[in-house]
Amino acid sequence: LTRMKALMQSAQEALTMALAMMPFFMIAGFIESFITRHQEWPMAVRILLMVAGLTFSVYYIILLPRQLGKKEKQ
């Protein structure tokens, strides 16, 4: 590859990664704006929200790419 093509390819990959992280930034903003200020909520609700966030993260970062990779191979 020429340097320009390598630069363009790297820029495209970086943009794709940045766009893929947008849902996380939006969810983090929502949580910071509306949820973290509610210290009076029961511990069970707060733990449920943490588990839900962790579950979404694991699915989006690990499981979804694996599923898409399997579809591409077929």
C-alpha cells in the first residue's frame, strides 16, 4: 500500500470504531444526567442498572461481533 492509501484505510477504521462507540457515549450521558443523581433509589435497582449495562456491553463488544463474523463465513 502507498502511504496515502494506508492513511485512508486507518482513518476509515478509526471512524468506524468511533461510530460504533456512539451508543456507549449516549447511554453514559443518559446515566450521568438522569440516574446517578438518584442516591435514594434502593440498592437492588442500582445493581440491576449496573448488571444491565454490563450485559449490554458484553453483548455489543464480544457477542455481536462473533455472530456477525460467523455470518460472513457462511
